[in-house]
Amino acid sequence: MREDLQALSPLADKIVDKAIDNVTRKLILGARNRKNSRPDAKSINVKSEVTDIFSASNTSSYVDVAGRSSDWKEVISKSFSHGVSSLSTIQFDSEFTVVGGKIPDSKSLHDGPGVYVVYGKSGKPVYVGDAEKVRARWVAGHLNENNQKTRNGETYKLSSEFEDGCTVKVLHTDTKETAAAIEANLIANHKDELINKKEELSNGQGTRSNIEAKKMKERINSSTELFKGAAKEVGEQAAASAIEGLIASAIKHLKVELVDLFKSGKANAKLRIKRFLNAVINDIKNLKTNLAQMLKGVLEAVIGLVSQAITQIYNLVRNLFDLAASAYRLYKGRESMSTEEVLNKVIETIVISGSLVLWDALDVSIEGLIFPYTGIFTGVIAGIISAIGFGLTSHFLSTFVPKLVQFITGFGISHQMALEERRASYLLIVDSYNLNIELHESASALMQSEIRVCSQMEAMTSRFKEPTKEIKKIEKKSDLLSKLKELNNA
């Protein structure tokens, strides 16, 4: 943020940014997980679309969207292990019998999602169905409906099979979407042999569950197509995460301009629009940010592939990703930061991560509490409340967590500082020792130079000792000539 722009207080800015993140994420999930209120409609109804998006902008959409990867994984797995593309190859996980319109041991029935096939007395398949809870579908559904129609003098579609005796074989699945896809494909491939001839999931679907099941049903007869569908789902997850990050970032840039506008009172519309667009374009160009968001989406899809407990771990995965990213940035920058700066960064990471985990976990409860009063806007309002809670909690934690961390790590920090001071002292001693060696070497070189000069002077002096007698003779002759000149003049 530029220093010359007016801004919110740090606490308010943190709350607003978190609210933007929460609401953007929920609306993106709502758009991806919305139902189709007008299947096969030839025109778009904006009001209907917006209502569907807001209705799906809730925590349950996290689970549904993240779980799609595991649905594809299961269909792929069962296509190899159970041969689910045809009644001639399918292998079942359990079976039960119906005799005289009753199930001898109904309590032993599979009570989870699955696909069931009714085999008549002749051993041929006559009916294929799916259910989110197989036991409930048979006890409260088929058998109950048969009894009611019999009392009313009517004939139920499976009444003869129930009276004559039949065997029901069940394929267990993890989700109702997987069951619906397999059931629809079996009916499409064997409708001439079955009582229920109507092909399921053939046209546009209304519920999200059936929309996703239809995608799998259309690819279930080809392993290659199944793998392509799974890859496409992971790609959509990554792309949605990147789009979520870009939209949230753009809204934050807009927030900066709006806050400055209201605080400074300066319109500068052209400058603001230009600055906003430049910031958004820079975000798009910033591949590192986008790739990080995409990686988060891929991580969520992978977690969806390997986990059946999506509800409990989905938000935790997002928080762990952010925590890991913060830890990596801290690791990369540790050499350029002082001990105090590193400590502050560690404390900040603890505070932010702790607050995120707390309020993302409470988000589900908040939605449940306010749902009767907020209707389709429950998810968005819960996201704003969670953001306020996150901001206040992180602000509160930041007041005492540093003291607590410093108290716990105080001895370690003091010890580290003492080691650093001792190391600095050792370095000074080494520097002083190196300087003394340099001075000693310089003095030695100077002495050697003086010795050479003295030797040279001694050699030159010795050359004048031998001719001294000759010099004295010349001097005597010079004196004699002087005296003769004096006599001559006289």
C-alpha cells in the first residue's frame, strides 16, 4: 500500500481483508456448487442464478466441492475392481433375499449409499436402483410401498418378485453421486431387460448431486474418459482457487481506493481507476501468486482423493497450506533478519494460524445459528462474522502471545545473544591478531631494508681507506709549490 494513501486502522484492515477472503471463497464455491433451478432452459434468468449461488454459498459446499475428486477416484477404482459398466461383469459387496414380501434379516442390510440389482426367481436381473441409504430405501421404501398398494388393491412394480422370492445384490459406494452415476449407466445399457426402462441422468439436471453424477455417468464406459474427467475436475479446482485469489485481491485494491476516497475527500477518478487497473493487471502478471493459489486448489483436490473425512479436514488443509507458505517465507528470509525479527515473525504466524483454525472451525456453527434468520445469505453473513471474530481474536492474541513466547524462549534467546556476543569478541581477537602479524611483517621488512643500506654504505666507505697516503703526498707537494711562489714574489 502506498504511504500517501489514507488507510484503515491495522485491526479494521485485517477484519475487512479477512471478510473479503471469506465471502469471495464462499461465493466462488456457491457458483461452482449451485443447483440448476431451470434445467434445459434456453434463456438465463439472472435472479434465479443469483439465488442459486447465494443458496449454495455455505460450508456444506466446501465438502461437496472437495469431495468430487474422491467420487471420480471411486468410479475409476470400481471400474477396475468391480466391473461396474455392465451387469454381466459387475461384482457386488453383499446380498439379501426377499421372501413373501419380507426381508428375513433386514438389520444386516448395508445402510450406506449403494447400487442394488433385483434378480428374479429365474436369476435374471429385473430392476436396478440406487440409494443414499440402502436399508432405509428397502424397509421404508420398496417393502412399505408394496404393502400399502397391496392393502389398496393395487399392484406394486416389484410385487410378483417379492411374493415369489428374489435376490437383491448390492454394490457399496462411498457417496450417493457415485451410486447415481453407476445406476444410470447400468439402466442405459440394459433397459430392454429391466422393469425400470427410463434412462436416468439423460437430460439437464436440477440438483448439484445429479449434475455431478451425470458427468461421471457419461464417461463410465471408458477408463480413458474416466481419467480425463478426474484430471478435468482437479484442473477446475486449481483454476477456481486461482480465480478466487484474483477476485479477492482486486476487491482489496478497490477497498484501498474507496477508503482513501472517503478519508481524503479527493475524487481523482481517472487516477484511481488507472491505479486500480494497474494493480489488477500486476496481480494477473504475478505468476507466483497465481501458481500458489492454483497449488492450493490442487492440494484440496488431492486431499479430496485420499480422504473420506472431508468435513473435518477441509478448512484445516487450507490453513495448513497457508501456515506452510508462511513458514517457508520465514525460512527463506531468516538470514537477512535479526533474532528479534525472526521471533516476531514466528509469533505473527502462530497468532494468525491459531485464529484461522479457530474461526474456520466455528464457521459451521455460526451458519447453523443464524440460518433461521438470514436464509440464503447465511454463508456470506457467517463469513463476515467469522472475519470479525478472526480480527478481534488475532488482535487479542497479539497482546499476550509475544510475552508468553518471549517468557518461554527467554533463556534460549539470552543464550543465543550471549553466543552471538562471544562470537563477535572472538572475531575481534582474530582481527587484532591478524593486524599484529601484519605489523610484525612490515617491521621485519623495514629492518631488512635498513640492513641492506648499512651494508652498501660500509662498502662505499672501505673504498676510500687505501688511497689516503697518496692524498697526503699530493697535499705536501701542493704546500711546497705555495711556498716557492711566495719566495719568488718577494
